[in-house]
Amino acid sequence: VVPLLATATGTPVAKRTWASAAACVLGTVLIVSSRTPSSDVGSAAFDEDDAADTTLGDGLILAGAAVWATFLLRISKHA
């Protein structure tokens, strides 16, 4: 999130930072795509309610990352 916001505000971003961000996105895609429903009939791991909770949690984490990125960019202007 930080490289995207930095680029949007006109701050230059190094190529290796973009490479690291791409590796993080790739890792996230691999983790998310590897989740499969359990074959256990009694398992509640992939219940609809749990899926909604997971989506809410993911949204909160993304919002927190955006706030942290904004903080880092704002504080770097004062440092």
C-alpha cells in the first residue's frame, strides 16, 4: 500500500521496493488460492458466517494498512 500511495503523491519509489511489493502480492495470492473447503462434513471452517467474518477481517486489515501507509508518508515529510 505504501508504494502505491507514495507514487500517487509524487514520491519516487525504488525498483526493488516495487519488486518486494510484487513478491508480497504474489505470496498473498498463493495463500488465498490454496485455501480449499475441508472435506469434513462436521467442519465449520468454511461456513457462510465464517466467510463473512473473514471478509470483514480482511477489510479491517486493509483499512489499517492504508492508515499506516498514510502515517508513514506524512511522517516522512517531517523527518
